[in-house]
Amino acid sequence: MTADRHDLILRAQTGDGAALGRLLAECQIDARRYAMRHCATSEIDDAVQETLLIVVRRLHALRTAPAFAGWLFTVVRRE
């Protein structure tokens, strides 16, 4: 994880709306790429959308920024 992404996550966790928007835009690409490999084609869009909603709702509970990628992929897999 880059220092920029780490900072973005921390700012989003503290309520910075612009940082959250940027984080969602960036992680949507990663989530979609992961979903394309692990989900049925008809479920990709739904999995990504649900994942982004969960990120918005639960980002504050993420304990460490370096755990974000693993958490994100776990959410996609569950959706």
C-alpha cells in the first residue's frame, strides 16, 4: 500500500468526505477487478456496489489502514 492510499484511508476514517469519495473511486477499480475473477459475470456489478456501501458504513471500524486491501477483497468475496 502506498503512503498516499494510507493517508487517504486515515482521512476518510476521520470524516473527510473528499477523501472518502477518492478512496471509493480508487477501490472500486480494485473491487471490480477482484470480482471479475471470483464472481459470476451476472453478479459483478452487485458485488461491487454492495462492497462500496459496506466500505462507507464500516470504514470507521477498520483498525489499521494496511489491512484495507485484504478487508476489501474479503467483503467482495462475501458479497
